[in-house]
Amino acid sequence: MYAILDIETTGGQYDEEGITEIAIYKYDGHEIVDQFISLVNPEKPIQPFVVKLTGINNAMLSSAPKFYEVAKRIIEITDGCVIVAHNAAFDYRILGTEFRRLGFPFKKSTLCTIELAKKLIPEQPSYSLGKLVRSLGIPIADRHRANGDAMATVKLFKLLLSKDSQKEIVKNYIKTEVKTGMSPKLLDIIDALPSKTGIYYIHNEKGEIIYIGKSKNIKKRVNQHFTGTNPKSKKIQRSVYTVTFEETGSELIALLKESEEIKVNKPIYNRAQRKTLFPWALYAEKNAKGYLSLKIAKSDGRKKELTSFSTALEGKKTLFKITEDFNLCQKINGLYDTKKSCFQYDVKQCFGACIDKEETDEYNKRVNQFIDTNTFNKNNLIITDRGRTHNERSAVLIEDGVYKGYCFYDLNHQIKNIEILRKLIIPMQNNRDTKNIIQSYLRKRKVMKVDTF
């Protein structure tokens, strides 16, 4: 659990500042579960430049509660939480100073979104909260007021969690939990999981990820691990300390994240999935008569594949459909063994390439049409699909045929402005698996929209 906060102060000499406003959002990594927002009477005057910056003046605070009157609520809402703030050292110092004046030791682990952003969104021209979130297309209202800045920090932190493919933030948080002596039972873990599409991470007591999976129903799938009797399930049951998750809404995003993060984190119980998922591939080559032939074969890194498949049967079924959709020849594509015309020709869906009746140029045009429309070798695409909430969408970005990554957005200008989109994107590896996950998904399922740019 995270307490994401922002504090406005009177200004003044170091360690003599007073709090004028505080906003705290309790965030469970997925949504806000509690909040506290209040003006605070600092019992000292506000510096003039601070009044100009924040709009908070001494008259506004005359009837506001003093710090000791809100201290209990602050302790309650931050209990068991890591403190998150933009320039956390400042906010944490100010809180600690106020509690020290009351004779209460306030000690928490902290995370600074400036430091996280520098690591996960490098090379930004500025890491000030206002400039950073605006460059990412994140709306910010009431700048330099605690509520507006804290809410912008929540949205920024949510993005940073998504960009943390090595899960360092979550793993460090689990280590903090272990120190408190918490040890949730399997039933408690399952109860806390959603019945939604996404990725789940099974951690041991050190916070290490021992298994990564994806599911359209996270709760149901993790329950299968915890009730399974096969050797892998038994090992997971003995080692699990907790399970974290990320909702994706889109199954395509879940598939891509699972493939990427297994390779990055190398969980001990995902050994089989570290290897390629697609051992069969589709190739195009000219036959002796000059016709372009599409063939399914074992993957060969020396050849240029059009797409690939997890099984030979899946590849053969797909090739039958391609042959039918583009009026190609079953005989040329190796699907119909005959010395005469193919079956497609008999039902007037092949134009006679099998018996040399169709010109090679005309036939090859349709093969190339298939290749152009079903591969994205030089395409610039934005694949839009559902997001984690009703108001959100997901986007997969492909530039010059290279898969760049994915993001979530809730404002139209974020997706329409390619510069903002590039900053929102969670970078992912462009490899054979990711390419074929996208191609396979687009073949089998409908996404909301595919745009070129």
C-alpha cells in the first residue's frame, strides 16, 4: 500500500517551515482506496512568495485545523504504507519535523517519483512535476495546491509502476512487508485478487518473482496454482509469500507483457516459457514455375519468415484459410497432393495456377497482397484495444515494422499526438515472439481499432 502525498508549506528557514495544506491518497497499486485533504493552520505567517505561488494566504488558514488536530488522521491513512511524493525527501522531512514537535517518531519507507522518473522515463527536459506530467499528456489541475499536485503524482506513479518491467518497486515493497512480520495465507491472497484480465506475479518471501502468468481471470488462475497437485503447483504452494498483479483489460497486452517479463525476470518456475513460443513458421518461396508458394515448416533463423505458429496444426489451418481468402492454390501451397488441378480450382476458388492456366504475375500479386496486409515489416501502426477501466484505452505502437511497446491512455490527444504517445509507451523488446503474438492475436481476435500514421 502506498500513501501518495503532497504538502504545501509557509516557506522560511530550513526546519522552521509550517504546513499550510496536505493531501494524501492511499493507493493499493491499482486504485485509490482512501484520501485525506485539508488546509492546516501553521500558526506562523506565510512567506509572500509562497502566497503568490499557491494562492493560500494567512486569512484562509485562520479557521483551519492545527497540525496536532489532523495528526491522528495522517497516522491512520499512512499506516502500513510506503510514502510516495515528488521530491519525497522534502515532504517526508516536513512531516517528520511536525511529528517531532509533537514528540511522536514518524518513520516510513519512502519513494521519490523524481528519482523513479529519471530511471524509467530518461532524457526528459525537466523533471519538475508540472512540466513532466504535461509532457506525458497527464492532466494537472490546481498546480501548487496539495490536492492537484498529489493527484498528478498518483497518475504519474501509476505510469511508473507500469514502466517498471523488472518490478523493482513492487519487490522492494514486499521486502518492507516481510520486515513487519506479515505472512498472508493462500486464501487471503486469493481473496485479494481480481477476476479480471491481466498479469500476475507470484513472489517468495524475499520479494523475488518465482512465477509470472497471464489470465483473463487472475483470481481463478492463481486459485488453480494453489489447489493444483502437479509438481510445479506444489513447489509454488511451498514457496509463495504473496501475489501481485497488473490489470491490462486487453488480452493482447497481457500476452505481450507475459512474454517480455518472463525473459526480463527469469522466474524459476517459468523455465519452459523462456524459450520461443513459436517453433513453426510460414515462408514464401518461388517454385520451379515461378509461382510464389506459401509453406509451413520448422522455424529456420536463416530464412525470412512471414509469421509463425505454436503448432504445425495451427499453421496448417491458417494456411488453408489464407489460401481460401486470397484465391490461392492448395496444390502450390502443399495442401493438396495431386498431379491434376487442386480442389480449390474444382469449386472455382483457384484460377488455375495448379495447371499452369493462370499467369504467374497475376497469381503472385495476390500472394504479395497477403504478405503486405498480414505482416508489418515497414508499417507504422497503432493498435487500440480496451483498457483497465471503461474510460481508458490501451495502445500498441509499431514504427517501421518494429514493435515499440504499449501504453494506457484516457485522453484522445494522448493517442493523436505521436510525441506524447512515445513518452507514454512502456518500452518492450522487439523480437520474434512479440511480432508473432501480435500477428496471431490480430488473426484470431478483434481489437477496437488499427490506425496507420
